[in-house]
Amino acid sequence: MAVLDRFFELSARETTVGREVRGGITTFMAMAYIILLNPIILAGAKDVTGAKLTIAQLTTSTALAAALCTLLMAFVGNAPFGLAAGLGLNAVVAYQAAPFMTWAQAMGLVVLEGLVIIVLAVSGVRRLIMNAIPLALKHAIGVGIGMFIALIGLVDAGFVSSGAGTPLQLGSTGHLTGWPVAVFCFGLLLMILLYVRRTPAAILISIAVTTVLAIVVNALATVDPKAWGVVVPRVPDALVAAPDFGLVGKVDVFGGFVTAGAVTATVVLFTLVLSGFFDAMGTIIGVADEAGLVDEQGRVPRLGAILTVDGVAGVIGGGMSASANTVFVESAAGVGEGARTGLASVVTGGLLALTLLFTPLAAVVPAAAAAPALVLVGALMMTQCRNVPWDDLELAVPAFLTIALMPFTYSITNGVGAGVIAYTVIKAARGKAREIPWLLWIVSLVFLAYFGISALEGLV
């Protein structure tokens, strides 16, 4: 215990082994869906030759990469962050890169993306950019992420869906219908009740109880499997499944520039770098702030190591053909359960490693059981609103755009970009250009290029 305390700074961060274990398990349960979802996304696309990747091999690659990256974060970054294949990044690989090159070449671009981020992290540029962002915007990033993950939870559970006449609506028909939604509502109410009563392991207990309820409901009632989402709650036929490492190491780092052309490959690489860079940055700031790890200047402890690990995770993900791995926003669920150090990530990484053999168990917890954690933690992260000076329009307007655009565009990067650009423009318009850090000018120009990437690609 003393060794764990010293290495992971448990006492300094006012946490215990029990809290870290609960937090690590909760993070795993909140993000375990990626082991099933990432293979579905990547296997649903074809590369330029018409080849498709297999679900079995992708499942192994996804779990292995996530486990290694999360354990690396635990021992190097000492942060309660789970890492896995980033949603959005895998879509870029599947639908923006693969149609123009082979799968090995597409994963090669992912490796390059990780290397670029490593260079930015090791050189200190990434840390300088994060520290240049005003503290009020950092708090706004945390609030925006809270709204974002809450919306993810509501959508994944079927409580909210795209409507015929409106962008979003209640349920799938404008009303709440179906057993999965009922199970989600039960789980959310149970979680809220236990949490406000300060029950230890409230989030974890709720996920476990709701999962059991979902399995029973699915067994006794007539439910469309699609209504449950990616994971259908049922007792697995087998506990163990042999992993297939066939995709590990199947990478062609520079071949994409030859097959797809320099312009196309560069645009894909730029998109991967920018999305990976700012998605992780926003998540690290938001989750660390919620965990109480951010100091009065908005700085995160061991930030350089955390950012470097995030870059290495991109290389690992590409090298294993699992797409770029990055810090998962669902880590906030573990933080809500008490996680504060890398010990929680040891637990999360260990459980991810176990799924290599016990893959069937990863298909037990449905979105209806895990999604309540995202909604509750989203609500808790909203409390950071009190740290935004809403009476100062120079900060209030950028903060609002940051908060609003994350859930409305389903992208952390879009929210960060809109906030940074708005802050820079407002400051300059009010004759305070000298107060803007020079790095924010560069970042604002990069974001302008990012938002106008389609137009720029057309001109080139």
C-alpha cells in the first residue's frame, strides 16, 4: 500500500485504493462498447482495392491497443484516463482515407499522426498551446464536454434521437417507447438516487444492477436487438474466445502518399492531427478539471507526460490497425466515481487486456446500462459553469460557443476551435490584440483552415 501511495500519489490527491479501483472499473464499463463499435465502423468500409477488415481481427487489435495505451497512461502520466480508438478519428480512417488507399496505408497515416503529436508534445508546443488558452475557456471546455457526453448517453440509450421535423426529438417517435429506454430510465434514476445519498460505488452499482435488469428484460420480453444498440444484453454462450492478431503490424507508413496522391494524403493527415490534438486536449482539460487536478492557473500536473502518451497512443493504434487511440471522454465516469490517479487506469487497462480472452463478456453491458453514467457525470461537469465570468463578454461569448458547439456538432474539436477564434477576434476588435498570446493567433489560423478544409482542398 505504501508503494502504491508513493508511486501514484494517492494521499497527495486525497484518494484511496478502493476509490481508484471503483473508478477504474467504472471507466472500463463506460468505454467497453468501443471494443465492439470500432470493429463495426472499420469493417463497414472498403479500401481502394475493395478489401475489408474482419471483425475478429479488429476486435483483438482494438482491445490490445486500448489496454497498452491505458496502462502506459497509468505508469507514465499517472492520470485517470482510459485510452482507446477515438470515435471520429476511426471514421476519418474508414471513410476519408481508405477509399483512396489500402488499409495498411491508411493505418500508416495514423502512425504519422501519432508521430506528429509526439513531436508537438516533446517539443513543448502542445503544452504551450494548452497553457495559452484562457482559464475561463478551459472551464468552458469542461462544461461543453459535460453536455457532449450527456448527449452521447441520451442518444446511445435511445432517449433522444434524430427527428423527422426537428434535429432531435424524444425517443424514436417523439415519445419514449421500448424496453431499452425503460431500462435506461430505471438505471438513471437509480444512479441519481444512490449518488445523492453518497452511496459508495454508486455509479458502478447502478451499471451492474441495470445490466442484470437488461439481461432479464431481453430474455423475457420481445425486444428488437437493434433497439439495444451495439451491445445486446444476454448471457454469453462462452466466456473465452481466442484472440486473432492478424492485423497487428500491418502498416505502410508512406505508401498512402503514392497511392492517393500527396494532396489527398496530406489533407487526411491534417484532419487526423488536428482532431486528435484538440479532442484529447479538450478531454484532458475537462476531465482533469472535474477531478480537481487543475491548479489555479489552469495547469494539469504531469501534462507533458500525458500529452506524450497520447501521441504514442496514436502510433500504437495505427501500428495495430485499430485506428488512432486517444484519451476517452468516458474517463469522466470513472472520475465521477472517485478516480484521481493512474492507479484507476491500471485497473481499466487490466480489464481491457482481459477482454482479449473474455471478449464475450464485453458484449454484456448495453448502452442502456452504461449511458446513465454519462448523463450523471455530464450534469456534474456542468457545475464548472460557475467559474466562467458571464458578465465579461470577451470571455462569455467564446465560452458559450465552446460549450454549445461540442454537443451540437458532436465534436470537441469544433467547440474548442469556435471558442478560440471568437476569443481572438473579440479581443482584437476591442483593441486588445497585445493581450492575445501569439500562439493563439497561430491556433486561430489553423482552426480557420480546419473549418474551411473543403474549400481549401477544392482550390488545391
